[in-house]
Amino acid sequence: MVIQSNMSPKSIVNVWGDTADVFKKYKVPLTKQSIETVVQNELLSSLLQELNSVVGSSTATCIEGG
């Protein structure tokens, strides 16, 4: 996955503008803090999956470690 929990919502939206709607849906503020610090654990996985779906990335498109 391209978008990961250690990235900030603000930087993600700066690169992938289409993700703004997903953050709005999950009521996540566009801050400089990492996603993992502003989103509850039970929502984190589904949020990341939806964000990566919007940008066209999945676990199948990335190789572990690079």
C-alpha cells in the first residue's frame, strides 16, 4: 500500500487530492500529525484500505520493504 499509517492526512491530500473526501467521510482532520495518532485503531485499517483504493494501490501493487 502506498498510503500508510505513519503519514499525515495533510501531506496525503497534498499529493492525492481525491483522498480529501475519504478523510471527510471518516471525520479525520487534515493535520500534520500521522494518521495513526488521530484515528482510532478500529477505524485505521478500513480508512487505509479506502485511501489506497482511491489512489489505485493495494497490497498486491507493493513489495514489502520497497
